[in-house]
Amino acid sequence: MKYRQFGRIGWSVSEVSFGAWAVGGSWGEVDDEQSIAAMKRALDLGVNFFDTADVYGDGRSERLIQRLRQETRTPFYVATKAGRRLNPHVASGYNKQNLSDFIDRSLQNLGVDSLDLVQLHCPPTEVYYQPEVFSGMDDLVKAGKVQHYGVSVEKVEEGLKAMAFPNVESVQIIFNMFRQRPAEHFLKEAKRRGVATIIRVPLASGMLTGKLSATSTFASDDHRNFNRHGEAFDVGETFSGVPYEMGLRAVEELKGLVPKGARLAQLALRWILMFDGVSTVIPGGKSTKQVEDNCGASELPPLSEEQMQAVRSIYDRYIRESVHQRW
């Protein structure tokens, strides 16, 4: 495993880390024992950063991470999120009292006295124009409940606006072979400002594993079933917002770029790691095998310029029109 500096905080984090959405819920059936085994395997392979949220399985994901800490002695960082418990999920809900209450619950779920990193969880765009939200987070840091805070965003513009607040230490954003816009300006600006970047949905909800087909089916509690058109949350979180059939056509061409002995998922993760503005990427893993495959991406050699150009060409031909300016 290779490590990268996590913005100006100074942490050294695994470049391939662990996204804990899938072990909490919304990805079909999940088994806690299998999840713990997967997370322990991640630690064995050098992962030292876990990303979760208070709404993943209504706290299930956070509680699993508390159990992981109890059952292992390996130190690791935890980033959680707050805000999506709001109902309705509106900008006015992002006030200091609500956020403090959410953070108290995460402290309990994770079994700690202070959270390593809290991210506002994809708040409405208006929140980024409300300085009082960020001053409220500053107060929670001063109170010791939170060590650092950042944001998780849907849009590039939101990430750029968030970085204008001086104590925003990280931005989590979707960036993958099907969502290439952050490479144009966002990643460079984050690096310039010393803001860490956490890359989520790196495999486009599994599409970039190459294992899905036109006949694939998904469980009723899997967001790839119930959020195909943005019915529950932003459609960009499901298959990166790419029309399913179009994504499959692009994947068929991407398969031709996979090095011998590697997997498409590893190529997709290594592509993300080619950008030095990336601090860490957080693929999910519900099994030890998935974790092993994901971590293997850190060992792949750099992609050639020909491979990078080929990925850009496939994106331009199949994907760009439907997603590029939307997020």
C-alpha cells in the first residue's frame, strides 16, 4: 500500500482506503461478520482510513467501525458525515444545534470522545453561502467534539465554494472514469490550497468492475434498484448518473485497456490515482476478496499516456454529454 498526505492536516493515509456505505446498507443484503472480516483484511493490507456516515444503515456502519477498533490494535482514521438525518433535508437544518446533536450520536456510535473528521453530508447548495454553518463547525472543533471538518459535495462548484472557508480541511467528491470533470480545475485547486480530497463512487456503483450486464438485477433495498432515476437522492450517486446501457457500452471498450493479470476495477482505481490532487479513494468492500482486489490497485504501475488518452476518448464518445456539465 502506498500513502499520501491528507491535505494540510498532516495525516499520511492509504491511497486506497475503505468506503463503509456498503456495509451499512442500501447495497442489498449485508452480513456484519463478513463486513468485519473485510475491514480487518483492509487493515492487514495497509488501509488506515475508513469513511462512513451516520445514515449508513442508521448508524450500523459507524457501530461496525467501533467494533473494529475494539477487536484490533491497528490505529486508523475515521471520517464520518452529518446532515442527511434531516427530514426534510433543507439548508436551514444545517444549524449548530442540529449538527451538534448528530455529532453526539456519531460519538456514541463510534465509541470515541472526539471525531477525527466530520463532513457535511452533501448539503443543499445554499449551505455553502451561509458562513454561520461553518462558524458553527468551528465552535464544535473548539469544544473538542471534532478534530477536523470538511464537506461531501455533489457538484464541483460546491467543492470550490467550500474551499473558500479557511477551516474546511477536506472535500469528498465523485471522480472516476465516468465523472472526469474534477480533473479540469477542482483537483488542482484543492492541491494548491492544501485541502484533502476523498474520492467516492470510484467504480460507478460497480459498473466499472465490468461485472454488470443488461440482465443484471438488484435487490429492492439496493440503491441501484430504487435510485436509478434519483428517486431517493441525487441520481449522480447511482452509476455516477450515467445512463445504464450507455455505461455498459463504454465498459466494453475499457476492458481492452486492462493490463494482463489485472482487473477492470483495479484499472479504474489506478486511473484515479494518476491525479496527484487525489488524497485517497474509498471503494466499498463487502467481502475480503473485494477488499483485496481494491487494494491491489495501489500496486499497479502508472498508466501510460496512451491508456490515459484512450480513457478520455471513451469518455468523450459515450459519457461526456450526459454528465459533464451536470455535476
